[in-house]
Amino acid sequence: MSLLYKSTRNSEVKVTASQAILKGLADDGGLFVPETIPSLEVSLKDLANMSYAEVAYEVMKLFLTDFTEEELKNCINRAYDSKFDTDEIAPLVKADGAYYLELFHGATIAFKDMALSILPHLLTTSAKKNAVKNDIVILTATSGDTGKAALAGFADVEGTKIIVFYPKDGVSPIQEKQMVTQKGDNTYVVAIKGNFDDAQTGVKNIFGDKEFAKLMDESGFQFSSANSINIGRLVPQIVYYVYSYAKLLQNEEISEGEEINVVVPTGNFGNILAAFYAKNMGLPIKKLVCASNDNKVLYDFFTTGEYNRNREFILTSSPSMDILISSNLERLIYRICDADSAKNKELMTSLSKEGKYEITEAMKAQLADFYGNYATEAETAKVIKDIYESTGYVIDTHTAVAAVAYKKYLADTKDNAKTVIASTASPFKFTRSVMNAIDAKYDNMGDFELVDELSKLSNVTVPNAIEEIRTAKVLHDTVCEVNEMKDTVKKILGIN
Ligand SMILES: *Cc1c(COP(=O)(O)O)cnc(C)c1O
């Protein structure tokens, strides 16, 4: 049976999985959603004995129905290999009354690696299937994390090139070092003399330039994007929720069919949407706890039914969740308005025009699977210290936001179901905030000194991703003005 994808803004538009991956966004600005959510075909018991790659195949084959078994297995095997520092790929750690699902064992030690290590392979396979002859050029603007994860994923993948633009003074020194030391003959990193919005707008303008697209095509290239609304990123994220359930079952922490809760530190709503899809596939999940930091648009949405981005943007210690427009929420909105694409479009238009929208009571009633809460900066720091002191386990700031939201959920509901917390980054990625939370005395130490302290204190070896950049050579030093971005792309690709 083949599964098609339709646009959230026009249900008449239908494409195959590989076409949706190639396009990213529908022409009408909508997001692609599967016509139905498929059910798992294997029993939970059978899943319990499978490796990560095997679970990935069982889940992904149901969504990417126009991929052959060989094509999909090839993509999976090339993604989840020694780039990860553990065979388990996504280990579960029991601590402080919950199970932390560590999604940070890939190349850049954050959860975006889970999807960005397979996306390049899904994309090149999709290109072949649709007789695309051009090389795919990935163009990305980054405020730090996504750029590096995309570079690592696409590095040396045949048939692709990746160009990342970042704001020269708008990323952390470690983030910049991670990017400018990126290896791979097909990787290009460019600093722009502007801020993140300039970089983002520049990339959007290049994407929208029809004349440039024609020039590209004549030279054997076409653009694609690696951003988080691509179903090629969403589908691989469903896998680890199924895998975590399988591991709990295998370790006899739960019995077959027992319901668990899942807590997700949320920004763009991609990760938690994947957990929701897993529930709809038949995975026994009771509540999806959506955790926000001080930018608590989603908490307000779940409690009031109004989504309102008209508020101050707050910089927090969990920067990857500093977001006021959660793009992937559109997929949930579309679903709770019973796939009424006109209604969804109306709400999204209101969001772009007025910065807000309100859902109906009937739609609100369909949000019962979700519970929203948030953590302040003080609560985030305190939970890192408390969990470290009581268990020795050190979590990062994003995961800490989830830990706080879970504690608030427990206090509100007394629900004692076993709970998986998505642990989205290694504490080594946010060392300074983590160490300062544990003890103020660390404040005057240097970055790498802190890394060594954290390693001692947590009894965890320094991850390769950090070890590498201590000594890595700078391989990219291109800097350009905002208005030179297009020319820079031309120069990189050798076209004019
Ligand atoms: C991107 C990111 C998140 C947020 O995930 P969404 O899918 O955007 O909700 C949380 N934590 C970390 C470390 C991230 O990099």
C-alpha cells in the first residue's frame, strides 16, 4: 500500500514520500502530512529484540512507502554507524525516577543528529527515484546548532554540496569553531557581516530567485533545504520513541502494552510531534508532556487555546528552544481541525498577519494527549544541581527544562506511569551553563578547563565532538557582506 502526503494548506495536493522529501515545503507554503498515520506491523515483543537499525526499518518503511527495502536499509545503515559513539545509538539511562533517552550520541552531540545523519541519504535516494540528474545543493542559514549538524550529515555525501551561512558575531565561539573546522570536500561555511535574520532572509531570497534557479539547472545544480519541517527529518525521529519502549520492555522495566509518558523539551515542535505520531502508530503512550523554557508560547497555547507570538523574545540557557513560532505545530493544528485545510490556512494566515490565532473548543478538546508546562531559568539551574547531587547524573540545560516540566506534571496529576524524558543535548555542549548551575565557583574557568572538570565530575569521557575542536585546523574562512551572498554561492559552485 502506498502512503501519500498532502499539504496542510490544500488537501488536494498529493505527493509521494520521496517527492515530499525533495520539496521540503509544499508550493502553497503548507507542510506535508501523511494521509493517514500507519500502524506498527510488528508486535512490541518482537520490537524488544531488535537493534536500532531494525526498529528504524520497521517504522520508516510504513511512512516511506515508495522506497524499496534495499534503498531504505541502505539509508539507515549509512546513517546509524560509527558516527555514533555507542552501538545502542540512543541509550536509555534510569535516573531520578525517570528514563532519560539520550539522543546526543551522534557527530554533534545533540538530538538533531538523529535525523540529519539520515536526511542526506533519504534526499539523494529521493533524487534518484525522481530522475533528478542535478547535484543537490543544501543552503542553510544557522544560528549555531543546525548548521553544524547539517554539515556533519552531508559531508562527503555523493551528489550533494552544502553551504552554511552564519552571522559572524552571532554564534558562540565553540559553535563557530565546530563549523569552521568541518571536513569534507563538499562543505562550505560562510560568515556574513550581519545577524541571523539577515542570513535567513538572504537564503530565502536565493531560494525564491527563479532566474538563479534556471542558471543553477543549466550548470547541473538544484537547491534543497535541510530544515526541520521536512518529513525526511520528522519520520526518523519517530524511531527512537518506539526504540525506547522496546528497550524498556526488553529490560523488564515495563510489561507489554503498559502505557508510558513521554516528556520533550520543545522548540519548533518537531520532536514532540514525532512522539505523537508514535502514539498514533499504536505505541502505548499516555501523555505527551510539552516542556518550554521562558519562551512559553506553547504552554500558554495548551492552557488557553490561544497561540500568541506577540511577546518579548527571551534569551535563555536553552538557546535551541528560544523560539516564538513553532513551525511543526501546524501539523497538529491541521489534524485537530479534522484535516480542514481551509481552516488551517485561515489560522496560519492570522499567525503571519496578527502574530496570533485561537482554536475552537472542539479543537481544544482534541488536545487531551498533551500536557504543557515550563521551567524558569532558576528552576532549570536548580534541577541540574539537584539531580547531580542526588544521583551523580549530569543533564544539559534543555533536558533540564524537561525534567522541571515533568516534576510539575507529577505534582499536578500524581500520575505514576513510567516516564521517558527526551535528553536532547550532551551537557558537554552547554558546559558553562551546566557547571555554573552546579557551583558558582566554576564561573571564572576557561571553556576547555570546564570541559575537563565536567568530565571528572560526571565520570563521562569528553565526547569526540569536543575533543576534536581543541586542536582542529580552521578549514573555512570566507566572510561576505549580506548583499554578496548570491555571488558567494555562484563562486562556490563555479557558475556565472
Ligand atoms: C532543536 C532542539 C530542541 C527543540 O526541538 P524541536 O524539535 O525544535 O522542538 C531541543 N533541544 C535541543 C538541544 C535542540 O537542539
